[in-house]
Amino acid sequence: MELPAPVRAVDLALSTIAPYGRPDLEARLRQTRARLLDDRIRVLIVGEFKQGKSMLVNALVSAPVCPVYDDVATAVPTVVQFAEEPVLTVVRQHDGADGPVEQRTSRADVPLPELSEAVAAHVAESHNPDNRQKLHHVEVGVPRHLLQAGLEIVDTPGVGGLNSVHGAATMSALPTADAVLLVSDASQEYTAPELEFLSRAVRLCPNVACVLTKTDLYPEWRRIAELDRGHLRTAGVDAELIAVSSQVRWQAVTTGDLDLNAESGFAELEEYLVRRVLGQADLLSRRSTVHDVLAVTDQICDSLRAERAARSDPARAQEIVRELTGAQGRAAALKERSARWQHTLNDGVTDLNADIDHDLRDRMREVTRLAEEEIDGGGDPTRTWEQLTTWVQQQVASAASANFVWATERARWLARQVSTHFDDQREAVLPALRTEASAALGAVREMKVREGESFSFGQQALTGLRGGYIGVLMFGFIGTIVGLSLLNPFSIGAGLLLGGKTISDERRRVVTRRQAEAKTVVRRYVDDVTFQVGKDSRDMLRGVQRDLRDHFTDLAEQLTRSLKESLTATERSATASKEDRVRRIAEIDTELARLETLQARVGTLLPEATPNAPRPVVAAR
């Protein structure tokens, strides 16, 4: 199979710079080549519960890869990717394991008697309730042309509210995605949680689009689509809205009817994926490839030009040596731990840790305060415990996802701040900062109230009898002083009143104790979430710090070595004979011509490239 053009360009660059003995620059180009070969373009399919996400994926790839039921939800993510033959791989997660995803999971292929049934056995809620199989995700490989270019479609579980626990997990996966499709059916216009999710998604992902499904079921889908577009404009969300019918598409696939396929709306969706997702990813890959090749060859060209200037004009050799010595000193300073970019990075990560921790704790304290107010004003919490726990989990998940979005944005901002220290060296390229999806909320134990003492009818009667007995005795003895019997209307009435009051006091005591227990459970749950999410945030920032440190240290080392070789060649030229200078100048001209030819050829990877266009400064994918 023929290699893509960017890969061929990198191979040409590697062969061109091989005679110069620069393993550091060769390693950089090999890293670029590996990124181009292994890069996948991930599209997340997200949305509320039962909006037609799984059917959309099936219709998009024209294969029953995701189970579809009327009353059963998807329990774990399903990753659909290209494979020569249909294959199903189950990825299990290990409790208590730490480190990257590869170290926390294990993979196993599953026999495929029937693709849809095999997938359903692992991802459907009926077969895997509450993800008891401890699956991280399931991978399905199918031979489809749309996927062959590297497209990877992820069917996420129905979140049952985009601010739920699943919604927070989906939000944490956004930085790993190249595109997000929010799926909502045509039964109603967008809800507030959907619009809030979109507002956050556009800040974390380069491509966000909205898909309106089930247009065949709702005749008023065009009015709903216009209302949704209005909501998007009001919310300031720049996202396309595409209306589709998965049922019509599936009918078109089974019958081969092109008119039905056009009516389904999937042609527009496929065109969006090819143009905006695959097309933009290819453009970013080409830009990063052009930047890397130009950066590497420029360092060699600068060294050759400095040597040529010194050999052409020996009188300027000392001046060139002084200039190179100063540049080498500045480049060497970038490698030191005391370099300004190191201070910016270290101080930035320290400040980010403090700010993110404070933001998370502040959000969780507000959730705790609101929950306690609800418990205090709601009577016996055991009667509304299910609704209360659902509300608390949603609020906590929403707070955690908002904190994660802010942390990711601040981390990217910090990367740009660090890169400004390298602007003078034309190396303001950022590494890929794709934070790993967090599973913090899934690791937190559920909120459960202990079985406390009951207050049944028999216990209430016994409590009332005890209070009434005391009342009868107390007022009966008082009555005997004035000549009444122990049991008289006054003592009996007092007994009834005291018995009722005793029952009421005991009921209030039981409710108060249950409220206190409920508050304790809520606080413990919020503390656990704060602990887990806080650890994930700190781990994410440490990863960002390591990535930026290693990236910019490598750049500084490459620049230092290039300047050192330029200085050595310039100093050597000062003592060379006239014949050696003439011969070496001719060799340098030949080498420069070959490198400039390479640069011009690599520049053609960008369709918009012009002779005087500025060189791109991009973030590697």
C-alpha cells in the first residue's frame, strides 16, 4: 500500500539529513513519522438516554455493530474502527491499577458467531448491568471505506442527563476527540443540559456538530430543527445541525435505493465527516509535518550558511564567531533548570494545582450546602432518598466536569505561555496535550443509608402507652388530693395528651437522626469525589508538566547542538587555505541547494502554500 504524502516527505527528509550525523534531528523526524502512521481520528457520539445514538452508528457504517433495543441502554463505550475482517475486542479495566490506560487494562478477542449478538453480550445493560464485567470499552473492527482513512467512531453510553455521572465521564473524554456529534431526536427542542454540554464541548474539541435523529417519526422535525438552530445562536455555539433518519438510511442500505439514501440525510453527515473531520485532521497533519521538516532542515541550513559566510569573507569570521557564541549561550541557557521557561512552567503548574483544587472544593461545598438544606426541609429523607441521591450525583458530576473543563483550558493556556519563550528560535510549536479520560466518579462508592431503627405502628403504640401511663399517674395522684379517683376524666385526658406528645417527639427524634445520617452520607460521598477528582486533576497536570518539559528541553538541545556545530565549522574555516575555502564553498552551495529543494517539495503538502507565506506554527495532533 502506498504511503501517504506526508510520510513520504518525512522519509525524504530523513535520507537528506542522514549525511550530517544529527541523531537528535533524525529522532524528531522519526517521531513525526510514527505520529503520522499511528494517528487515529476519533469521533465521539454523545447524547441523552435513548436518542438513537447506537442506531446512528449502525446506519453510518452500514453494519449492525451496536445493539439497538427499545428498553435497554448501552452500558459501556463501543469503539468502531476499520479492520480487514470483522473482529470484536473486549478491553477490561483492573481495579486499583495505576498509570496509563495500557497498564490499567487488558485486551482479549472474542469469537464472532454473530456480530450484533456478541457485542450486545458485553455492552447492553441487560447483559452487563452496571458494567459488572468491569469493561473499559469494547472495540469492533469492520471493513468499511469510511473508516479506512483512520476514522474511529465511539458510541458512548446513554447518559440519562448530560450532567450525570456518565455525562461527566463523557466530558472528560472530550480532549481525546477530534470531533463530537451531539445526538438529539426530533421529539423536542434542545434542553438546558444539552446546550450547556455543547458550550463546554466547543471549548475542548475542534469540531462539534449536532445530529437531529428520528425525523421519520416526527412530522414537525423541521420546526424543531429551526428552534434548535436558534438555541445554538443564542448560546453562542458555532455548530452545524444535520437532520437524519437512521431507519430510512438502513432501509436504503438493505435495498440499495439511492433516493432513500439521499432522503435519510446521511449524505450530508458523511460529507461533514470527510470535509470537516478527516479533511481538517489531514490538514493539521500536513501542517505539523511541514513545520517539523522545515525546523530540522533550517537548523542544518543555518549552520551551512554561517560556514559559507565565514569562508567567503575571512575578515568577518571573528564577527560571525562572536554572534554564534552569543546565540549558543542563549540556547544553552534554555537547557538550564533556571531558564525562564522552566520557571514559567513550574510556577504555572503550582498555581494551577492550587486554583483547580480550590475551584473543585468550592463547587463541592456548594453542592453539600444545597443538599443539607434539602434534607433539613424535606422531612424524612428515607422517603425521598432515591430522588435525593440522583440529584446529588448529578450536581456532583456537573461540578466535576466543569472543573475538568476549566483545568484542561488552563493547562493549554499554560502551554502557550511556555512556548512564548521560544518565539525567537521559531520553535513555538506545542506538543499534543490530550488529557486522558477520567474514571474518578466511577470509582466512588454509592450513597447508601444504613438500615436504622424502624418506627412501626406497634412501636408508636408502645411509645404512646408509655407517655400516657406517666400522664395518668401524674395527674391521677394530683386528683386524689381533691378527692377524685386515680382514673378520672382529667387523668385520662392528660394521659392521652402526653401519649400523643411522646409519639410526636419520638417521631421527630427518628427523623432528625435519619437526617443527620443522610447528611453524613452526602458529605462522605462528596469528600470521596473531591479526593478522586482532585487526584486525577493533579495527575493530569503532572503529565502536562512532563510533556512540556521534555518537549521544550529537546528543542533547546537541538538548537544548542546546531549552534555548536556552526561555531566549530566557522572557527575551522578561519585557518583553511584559499583552495580549501573555494572547494568547501562549492560543496556548501550544492548542499544548500539540495536542502532548499527538499523544503520547497515539502511546502507543496500545503495547498494554500505560497512562496512568501509565513511558516505555520501549529500544535501537533
